[in-house]
Amino acid sequence: MSISDLSPLGAQGGSHVRAVHDEFHGDLLEVSMGPHHPSTHGVFRMIVTLDGETIVKLKPVFGYLHRNHEKLGENTSYLGSMPYTDRLDYLCSMTNNWAYAIAVEKLAGQPVPERAEYVRVILAEITRLLNHTCLAGFLMQDLGCSGTPLMYAFREREKILDLFESLSGSRMMCNYQRFGGCRVDPSADWLEGAKQLTDGYGQFLDEFEALLTGNEIIMARTQGTGVLSPELAVAAGVTGPMLRATGVNYDLRKTDAYGVYPRFDFRVPLGAHGDVYDRYMVRVLEMRESIKILQQALAGIPAGPIMDPKAKLRGFRPKAGEAYGRIEGPKGEIGFYLVSDGSPNPYRYRVRAPSFINLTILEDMCLGQTVADAVIILGSVDIVLGEVDR
Amino acid sequence: MLGSGLIQGLAVTAKNLVGSFHDPARYTNVEYPEVKTKLPEAYRNFPFLVTESASDPMGTLRCVACQICEKECPPQCIYIEKSKDKKPDATGKMQLFPAVFDIDTSVCMSCQICVEVCPFDAIKMDQVFEVATTSRFEALLLNRNQLAKPNTYYHSIHPTEAAEVDGRLAAERKAAEEKAKAAAAAKAAAAAAPKSATAAASATPPSTTPTPKPPAAPSAEAPKPPTPAA
Amino acid sequence: METAEQIRDRLLARFPGAEISVVTNPGAAAQHSLLLGHAHARAIAEFLRDDAPLKLDQCSNVTGIDWPEKKIVETTKVTVPDPAGGPAKVVEQKSERVQPGYLEVVYHLYSIAFRHGPVILRLRTGNRTDQVTVPSLTPVWRACEFQEREVFDLYGVKFEGHPDLRRILMWDTFKDHPMRKDYVEPDDYEWEPTPHGAVLEKAKAHYPTPPAAAIAPAAAPTPATGGAKS
């Protein structure tokens, strides 16, 4: 039985399933997965051509969540774009804020006080914990472990969101960073809360790993699935845990040494095979490194101002020029490219979205795999459609 | 041994299952409409306008209709029209007030930029979140009567921040009073010395409206372009 | 890492006759870029990728910028000798010239092997209407494939040698290029409770009486005050 038999409209009339005739391979099937498919993490569509169960061609279709974020950025002031960056990758608003702030600070030559740099590192690493925990949960959901790992992940996520809420006022749309510092100074109570979270997180990870890492079914499904070669990953501009899972040692926290990262002692976990299992493992190990960074940052955070006293909130007009600022977000290199013509609005505002660029090699990873594997390969790329389609 | 990973994982789920009956860390659900969690003080959702007195909200709005928030609002959801006349503000200075102040909460994204840019501490973030309505446009477009909430309410939702704001405003008021006193003393001195009387009189700020008029009648802002349908 | 000038000099030695110039960035970031002519662009890109001291193996970001044609008024001071024999007069002469518009594609290159960057490449089209072709760098860096498609979609730059140049974010039947500065969005105006600026103009076209006037008849805003708000 082929998929066309399962289509309610039969082989002839189905709009989403269509038989493709080819004299060498017999019947190929063209299946449209998405945009409304539970496995696509949002409104993403893949046009998959199948030979039986095997994928012979996969064309990603973007744009279902496109709202021309970049045009919006050109029509609002520099400050006005900050809350919109929350809505790019809505799991990691703190790192989006930071990336945008770092680009504007580069453009305007705006210094940042030391305490603010520490707070930014703390928030970015907590965001990394949040993102990787959720991703592991989603990936397991895609694999078919319905519910349990995702619910455990969300239980921990809730603690992090409570922290974000008590600091910035919002759970996901934080709008917290400003050009030249941060909006609110975290209180001693808040820092104590972050310390408690950090200390308890290692225990949660132990439990989470006991549940998943050694599981034979997960290993059988993910090892050797969706292999990405380091050469292709570099050529295609893939960054973040996706790149490091292929064994390429490239982490912007080390190479760019932005913020106060050079002061912390941490290692960059690398994979060896570039398959789905490596991507999962790299993220778990990265979380352990994040905990180490958090412990050092929370112990060493200095007192002092949180905003540069010369930073301007209203009437902010950087002089003409351009700047490209980037940081290591949980999903990869998130960068903002800004061109200023001296007016209050950016002349050009461009987002280099990591999950969009990591998604461009989806076809290369899926060729020769089965449909069920395409779902977990997509899950391991870690996409958020708000950022892919912008 | 094959299967040991599976067994280890099952042990974790069993621990969580048993733990959920006695350990609050393993059972974190809150039965929402019946039980509510306490919101953190910093929580923000939708702006409101601060008034000094609860009995006369429209007469004691802190807002002076400077329209900075309207200009800075990223999704452009604030609409302000200045009044024609003036009334005394918190420091006793004659100020304009908003004849119309509308916020379209269907567009507002609660980003707090209006609060940050306001130089008069007149607009603050609310903590309401159960604001579902049955009509899309009319019920979510709040006018100044719906937006005005007294300072006591502000103290009840953001106590630390409100105390700080009140302290700052009191200091400003005191400074203004002292300045007025000094000006009065200077005037008296000028009256004593008739030569410089004209110069001192011109230095004092001219007041445009001697008596504060009551704000525009509420009926003036009630109707909306498409009349609200049932 | 070498400066943009050093890279240019080395490239000129390697590719005699190639059009390469340094575009200085006056801002605080001081990320200067190299403007390449079309003829040698791909060969230069390949050279930069494989060159031993640079090895720019990662093309991180590809983006377009629209520069519409601009009127530039230049004031020059001319000394005119006085025919009467007096001192020479200085007369200001204003000349207007039109700077032609063009589309620009910007590539941010980094080296993963040597961990340096960015080296920024720029390609410019002849104009914004019929000469909008630039050579594609997708054969050099795979990362350009989808990002060049995006530039094609949003700016209308055609990439010669791109394997699959289709729209990516907008739908296939879409006509215009939305990121261009002169893009006019379709008039799909619905009712807007708080119209501002351009939206207010649209609202006026769709309703005989401006909605703002209906909100507050007492205040009766004139078109002038409505326009001043934007």
C-alpha cells in the first residue's frame, strides 16, 4: 500500500499527495508536509519526494510567518525595535535583545558598565539552559516519547520563566536590554533565586539524562540519522550546536570574546559524527558548561551602575555608518546588521537568524533517510519559525 | 546490558510519579481559575494612567499630554489630543491635560516603552491579564476614563516602585514650592524697591488661565466611529 | 588580520585590472568594506575563500540595501572679480545633481579556521530598474543560496549563476519587492481605532469623515494637527 491509497481523495485528486512517474524508479510520491503539521514546530512546509519510504528530494518552503520584521525595524526608532526582537526567537528573547543591543552599541560606540555585562552573561546562559532543555523535550516529542520528557523540561522552564518575569516583568517578551546597559538592576533576592536555580539544575540534568541519554530506543533512532559533514556545515554557514556537533570547534563566546566571557572558565563541547544524537548530546553538555559559567558569574558579579550614565533613551541618533554585531545565541550565531544615516530610525536593519541558515541544509541531511527520520532531523535543527520567516 | 538504559529511564518516571503525591517540587501544577499564583511585583501588562485622587480621576491626571509616549510607542497604539485649557498638576504648575487619551489594547504589546519615556510618571504598567472581551475593536479600545486608576492602586500593585516615584514627586513639589517662595520674596523685595519693580514683574512667569477649568465632559469622548454593535 | 586596504592591494596584485575599492565606514564600528566590480567578483571570492593567510571559509550574512536616487545640492563658493575694480566678491553657487540609485548586496565573511573577520564585500547594480544583475556567490559559499534568494525576493536583485532563484518569503505570484524604499503597500485598509500619520491619510480616503473627528467631536482635529502627530 502506498501513501496515495491512504489519501482521502485517492491517487488522482489529493492536493497534498501526488504520484510522480519516473521511468527508472517507478512511482515516486510527492508529499507536502506542513505548513500545518505538528512536527514542523510552527508553520513550515517541506515538499518531500519519496521513493517508498525513502526521501529522494526535499524542498523547504518558507514564508508562512513572514511579517517583514526588517521593514518594521526601518520604520521604528532604534529603541522601538527592541521589543520586536523578542518576537523573533520567542524562546530566547534575552539573547535576541543582547545581540541587537551589541550591534547598536557597536554602531554608536556606546560603552556598557561591568555589572550590566555580568547580568547579560547570566541571562544569556539561563536562556541557553531554557532553550536547550525545551529543545530536548521537543525532540523527544518528535521521536514519539509523547509527553513525559517534554513535561519534565517544561517544569524546569517554568522556574526560569518565573525568574525572567520577576526581573523584566514578562515571561517571554522580556524587552530587557538597553543600549548601554540593562533596564532594571537585579536585586540581591533575584540573584539569590538565580543561584538556587543554577545549583539545582545539575541535579535535574542528571535525572533528565538518566531518562534519555542511555535509552536504547533513542540511540537506535538517532545515531547515524541526519549526518552532516563538517565541510558542508562550514560552507553552508551553519553555526551553533549544529556546527559543533560535526566536530568544528567554533564558539563565538571564545572566538569573539564579547562581553565578559574571557573571564570565565568553560569548555566547548564537540561532537564526532554530526548526527541527531550528537546534536542532542552537544546541547546537554553545553548546559553543563552554562551552569559552570553561571556559578562563576553569580559569584563574581560586581556592584555598580547597570546603565551607562551617558546612554540616551530618547532621541537616540547614532551618526552615519554601519555595524554588524553578533553573539552566540542558543541556536547559533545571531547577528544584527545596521546601517545608520544619522536619523532616529535605522536606514537598514537586518537580522541574521541562526535557525533560518541552519535550516538551509535540511535537504542534504534528509536525503536517503525515511519520512519519520525527516521529522527528528528537523527537530534536531532547533528552529523557531518566528525567526526563520521574520 | 541491552535494556538497562530503558530500565533506568523507567525508574526516573516512577520516582516522579510517586513523588508527585508527596513532594511539591514534583507536582507543580496550579489549578488556575480556582487557585491563582501570586504575580511578581515587576509583572507588567497594559499601561494605565495614574491619577492623584480616586474621587476626581479626570481632574487629577498626572498626564500633561506631552505626546512623548504617543511618538515613542512602537506599534503606535496611543492616541492623544491636547486640551485647550490648563489645570494645575502635581507640583502646582499650570499644565495641559489630555482631552482624549486612547490606548488600543488589541495592538498594545505591553513593552513598557511608554512608561520608560514618560517624564511625568503619569503612565505605568498595570497587572491585569483576564481582559477577554466579545468584540474585537470597541471593547479593547480604552479611553481615558477606563485607563485612569488612582495612585493607591499603583501602590497596591508595584509598592516599591510607587514609593520611589512618590518620593521623587514630593521632592520635586518641595523644590517647586521653595522656588515659588523665593520668587515671592524677590517680588516683595522688588516692590520695596520701586526702581526695579517692572523688571521683577516681567521675570515672574505669566499665568495664562487664572482658574483651572474642569476637563471636558465625559460625553465628548464616548462615541466611536462605528457605533458599538451588540 | 589584514586591513581592508591591505587586502585590496593584495587582490589588485593578484587580479590586475579588477575594480576593487575600499568603502570606508565612518561610524564607530569602523568595519570597512571592499566594493567589487562584477567581472572579477566570483574569482576574487574564490581567492578569498582559499587564500592561505585569510581563508574566509564562512559567509555569515548576505543582505541587500536599497539606495534610491538622491538629489544632492552642492554649494560652491566662487570669487567673482568686481568689474568696477573693487575687491572681488564671493558668490555662492548652488548646483543640483542627481546621484543615481542602485541596489547593493553586502556579504559578511568570517574565517572559522583562523577565527578572524569580518571582511565585508559589496556588489552594486547599475540602477534600480533594468540593470539589477550581479554575479551570484553561491558557487563559492553554499550559505549564500537561500540568503541571495531572500535578497532577490525582497529587493529584486537578480543573481547570475544562482541555481534556484525563486521567491522565498513572499508568495510566487507576488509582484513588487517589499524592502525597497519606494514600495507602496496595497491599500487593504480596515478600520483602525487609533489612526496615525500615513494610516490617518488612508482612513480619510476610506471614510468621509475622519475617524479622529468621530472619536472626539469636541476637540475637532483639523487635518493639520493630524498630520503633525506622525
